[in-house]
Amino acid sequence: METTVKRSAVDRFLSVVERTGNALPHPVTLFFLFCVLILVASALAAWLDLVVVHPTTGAEIRPLNLLSVEGLHRIMNEMVTNFTGFAPLGTVLVAMLGIGIAEGSGLIGSALKVLVTSAPKRMLTMVIVFAGVLSNAASEVGYVLLVPLSGLVFLAVGRHPLAGIAASFAGVSGGYSANLLLGTIDPLLAGLSTEAARIVDPTYLVNPAANFYFMFASTFIITALGTWITEAIVIPRLGPFHGKDDSDTLSDLKPAEKRGLWAALIVVLILAGILVMGLVPEQGFLRSLKDGSILHSPVLSGVVAVIFVAAALAGIVYGLVAGTFKSDGDVIKGMSKSMETMGSYMVLVFVAAQFVAFFKWSNLGLIFAVEGSILLKASGLGPIPLMLGFMLLTAVVNLAMGSASAKWAVMAPVFIPMFMLLGISPEVTQTAYRVGDSVTNIISPMMSYFPLIIAFIQKYDEKAGIGTVVSTMIPYSIIFGIGWAIFFSIWYLLGIPVGPGAPMSYPAVP
């Protein structure tokens, strides 16, 4: 007698989301349709004369009609540079060249064997989410290396690879603002917050570590939530994996492979020593030439180069010692193979880059952000509801404007002065912004690395599309948003500083 398994309401909802999303056209076609939509919307906005005032300069922001002669010329003149200048493109390709050498030599496979056989299975999910959050100090590492690696690790231990990808993606992107270390985004946002605060107080300064205490603690909140969501919701929903069996990944290492791993480890340690020698001394050769800081050093700003060099050298040394590389041709072959797998990604990026450029040129993103800011300003809510509403607005705007600094450049001059007048410090406002900016990254097709995540998932499920990614990641987005909002509210009520030298309140101006 057959038994019918009753599906939960959450599972039925996510299945509807997946079917609906996968019923959409191919992502390339979808982005093309988005381009057409922006062209039409820009013309309509220009015809309606939708004008807003820039909160900083006071200049009028008018929509640009991309269907005009001026718009047509710009599209034709900048189509190539839209593609070649698309930030994630070069980042991904350069990193993948180095990773291709490491993978072609067998280094990654051997390292996976060690990782899988030595780490307790029950700890894998937590470790992956935690590693994803930490990778935010240099987010490219998370997207390019950790996300696909997590899929392989889960597959190697007999779990669904998409669950591993989801767990790491949640940590890398959903927990974007949490970390145990300061990253390049901290001084960038602090500089914008300082300029906005000086509209009210010309002497105000927001330091780069302004949110460090809150973000440090948030690392453990996101890790715990991400682990629970993966184990309680994502893995049961995905069920067993019926794709290609790579169980040989767990076979014992051969003596040559062990020697290769030790040689690669020595190379990595030498490179790490060089980085320490260049960063730790006050006059270190890898510190910023402008201000001597580590935050602005080429190690952080040029982290992709560090990934390339480390992966390439470690891969070459492993290949020579383990005997998997016989000549320079084998090294080139590994790099070439990694580029072959990026073909569909490059096609998708070409169209996505045009859409992002069109959206920026049209000024529709700026107009949307400013108008939304004005509506929230007029709400008359108390401090915590106002902050939570601000988080929600940021999360929604993030679905249309992916760049954290671009959104903050528009929103900070509106919200920071307004909240200062209500007695809320700029540092607290910036913290709320960073929470809202993080939680919807993982469900936004406009996020720069979203096409790459689709490509990773299609390795295990050829029919997967935007709907698969969104339906898998929605539980993380919702629960991260609720959990982080509750954590923020408790933190605010307790009056704990969000960072060193960061007050929770500002004297209200009469």
C-alpha cells in the first residue's frame, strides 16, 4: 500500500516559486527583455517629466530618454565598454585562470579528500557558512572559490551539492556585512556617512570601524541561522541527489599526491609569510603608498591577483611533485579548460552588463531611491520601527541597485541628517543600512555574481534557472532579515555601541 507524504506549506510555496521562476525565459533572454523594459520606461519617465532633487547637490535629477537620438548614440558607442568594463567579469576570469591550474593539477581534488575525510560531517554546514561570512573581507574569494567548492564537498560526503552551494552563497552574499575583520567596504561607507553627517554637523566624523562591534557579533548570528536553515529547510526540500556520482573523491591519497600537497602547502606558507612581512611592519612594502594603511593596501584592493598567484603557484608545484604536470602545455591546458566552462557565463554577462548600464544612464534607479526615501521620511515612526522600515526599504531598493556604495551615496544624504535630527547617530543608521543591503543579495537577479551562481548550480542540474536559485535562497533571505532585525532591535534597546567611538544617539537639534 502506497503512502502519501504530506508536504509542508513552506515546501509547497517554494515549489511554486521554483516552477514560476523556471517558467521564465532563459536568463540571457530575460536580461534582454529587461533592457527593452528600461528603454521604454526611460522614454515614459522622460515624457512624464519625473524629476527629483539630488539630496546632496540640490541639482535636479531627470530621466534620460534612451530611445532618443542621444540615448541611441550612447548605446552604440558604449556597448563594448559596458561588457569589458563590467566589474565581476575580469574578477571572475582572472581568478578562474589561477584556479584552473590548481584544478587541472589535481590540487583541489586532493585537498578536498583531506577536508572531507578529516572534518566531521555534522560540522561541514556550519564551517561552510562561517567561511562564507569571513570571505566578505574579499568577497570575490567567496563567490569564485568557496561557492563551487562547497558543492563539491557536499557531494563528496553524500549530500546534495546544491545545499552546499546554497549554504556558502548565503554566508558570502546574505551575510555580506557581517565579519570578524574590517574590509574594503567599511572605509568606503564611512566616508559617505561622514559627508552626509556634515550636512547637520560640519565637524562630524564616522570612522571605518564604526560598525565593527555589531558586525563582529552578527557573524555568529548569521552562521547559526544559515546552518539551521540549510539543515532544517534546504536539505530536506532538495532530497537525495541523483546526478553524477563522484564518490571516488573520498579514495585514499596516493604517496605522490601526499607529497604534492605538502609541497603546495609550503608554497602557500611562503606566500603567506611574504604577505605578513609586507603588511605587519609599519613601513611594510605591501601597505598603501598613500596613507600606509592595510585597509587601502594592494593586498585587499588587488585580492584577485593574490588568488591568481597563490592558486597558480600552488597548482604548478603540486603538479610537478605529484607528476600530474609533465610540461608547460599541461599548465596552459588547465587554464584553457577553466575558460571553456565560463562560456555561458560570458554570454549572460554581456547582456546583463548592458542592462546595468541602461538602468544607470536612465537615472531611474536614482529617482526610485530618492522618492522612496521621501516616503519613509514622512512616515513619523519611532526610532526602532523607523530603522526597521529603513532596513526594509534598503532591502527592496537592493533588488534594483546592486552596488552598496552607489545606493548609500544617494540614501545617506537623505537619511543620516533626518535621523540625526531625530536623535539617531549616523553610525546606527549606517548599521541598519548594511543589514538591509545584505539580506536580499541572494534573491536578486540584479546582483553582479548572480549569473555565476546559476552557472555553478547548472553543473548539477541542467534545468535549473533563476527560479531554482531564488526558491532555494528565499528561506535564507526571509529568516536572515527577521533574525537580524530582532538582533538589531535588542542591540539598540540595550544601548550597546555598534563600534569603537560610535555613539548610539545624537543630540537632537531643536
